[in-house]
Amino acid sequence: LGVLTCYILASEILATQTLDSKGADEAKPLRLSDLAWDRVHWDYLAGPEPSTPNPPSPQTGRRYAILSVGDPEPVLIENRKLYAEKHAVPYIHCGCNSSSHSRSRSSACLPMNTGKWQVYMCLLTLYNTTEAAADWYLYIDNDVLFLDLDRDLDSVVDSLSERETSFIFSAEDLASRPEKRHAFNAGVFLVRRDEFSREVMENLLKKRNMFRDPNYGFKDTLVWYGVLEESGGVNISRIKLAAMNDRLPVYFKRVTVARPDMFSLAAHQWREVAEKSDNPVPFLLHFLGMARRYHVEASIVCKSSVGNEAIQQAKQKACTMLDFGRQGVLGRALEYFYYTIGQ
């Protein structure tokens, strides 16, 4: 027992020293050259063939691409493929090449809360390609559903951007949840490929460890806040005030923060929005997959009968391709368990 106690005490001391030294390192900017850029890879999942140039929109001449990263989930991905095929937009999934003899991901995929590290590296990699070149990229988390399959990206960009807009986000639901500390959600955004967004992506990588709140888990959003306040003059307090008083969208010189039902609606707002008879169909539905329970939430939405006729028809189209049986019995059981705890 004495030996075990000494071992535990020694382990705690070493762990504390490691954390202290790690904290000191985190105060310094990271060097982009230290990242394993050669391990970043991407694949076309749907849309135009990779051998053909990315086709421009016939209305505006803009070129678009849809991007997701990380481990592809087996169900909602079919909805994203359907949207990409319908609108002839390349759907690209990005991840890391890990060598066959290695059991861990490459250094390009460092452990983090939401895997956003990969997002910034993938976008910067795509910026430098010709075959995957686009004017605007729509980044979506793996727990996102295209609810309005008929709406094209031209209409989204035209309705929510100004001449110098580089980023489009959705605000958090602060009117009914004022305790939320987010101002916008970084799990879905549209980004224009330009020098400003390139600079922001590079700063997100360099400064990821420099904006911290020890009592707040979602560090990636904090980094967005810090970088955009520095680079684009974005005022987070102004976004929160506009969201709480229903005065969205709010425009900054380079950033738009939209009303959720105009761009990306959080799933917990689904019933509230759908029950309003005059509400248009939300473009995207974001299940905010906490504790991996978003398949349960998606199946509940797909089976629901709330909403006007337009919303019901859109939901039926969006859910047609979804086979929740592909998830596996164990996966579904775990999600129901996590969902129950979350509720």
C-alpha cells in the first residue's frame, strides 16, 4: 500500500509539472512550418468528377465546394452527397494520411475538442490547389443536414454577403438561451477564398493556444473570437446584443452573422421555428452532436409532423436517403444512452 501511495504521488507531481510546462508552451504562437502538411489529404465524395474543372454557377459565375473533415459518419453523409449531386457542387472530405505502421493519426491531426485543426489545414491546402479551386467553400460538421435541398449556394451568398464579406456564420440562439457564451457557431460557415480568409486561417492555426478560458471547454470558438476581433474588427458583444434582440443578420466589414433560420439552424430550435406557419424552410439543420447523439436527434426530426406544408415537403426530401440502420446496433444503443443523459 505504501509503494502504491508513493507511486500515485509521484505520478501526480510529474503530471502537474507536465501541465505547467505545457501551459508555458501554449502561450507561444505555433509555427505553421511545424505542421505535417504532407499528411493532409482529401477525397471527392460527390458532385462533378475530379478530372473535370469545378463548374461555375450559371447565374453568378462563382465556383463552390462543400467540405467536411474527420471520420465520415455513415448516415447523414448521404444527404450531403444528394445535395452536391443535385447542384453540381464538389463535395470534398478531408482528413489525414497516417502511415500503415502507425496506430495513431499523423501530427496533422493533433488531439482537440472538435477537430477544427484539420478544417483550417484542409482549407489552406485546397486554397493552393487548382483541381479543387473554388471561390466559396461551405464547411459543415458531420452532424449537419441539408434541409432545403432546392436552395442553391448562390441564393445563400447573395442574401447574406456584402462586397467585402469573407465569412458567413450563424448566430447562436441567444434570445431564448441568454446564458450561452457563444456568439456564433463555427461548426458551419461559408468562406470566400481570398487573402483575408487565408490570413485568418493561418492565425487560427498559429494562435490556437493563445485564447483560453479555463472554465470554458469550446476553445476553438474562443480562438475564432480572438482572431476575428484582431483581424476583422468583429465585435462579439455586438453580435450577442443583436441576437438577443432579434436584429440579425449583423454585418461587419468582412464577416456576416446570420439569423439561424436564414442559414444554419440548431436542432433544438427546430420545433419552435417549424411551428410558425409563415417561416421559410431553414437551409441547414445542425444537430450539435454533443456526446455523439445526433443520429437520434436526426431521426426524431425526420419522423416529426410539425411544420407548414413547405417545411414538411422539404423534410421528407431531406430524409429520404437516410438509413439509420447503417449505424449499427451498438452505436445506436450508445447514442440512445447519451441522448437520455443529455435530455
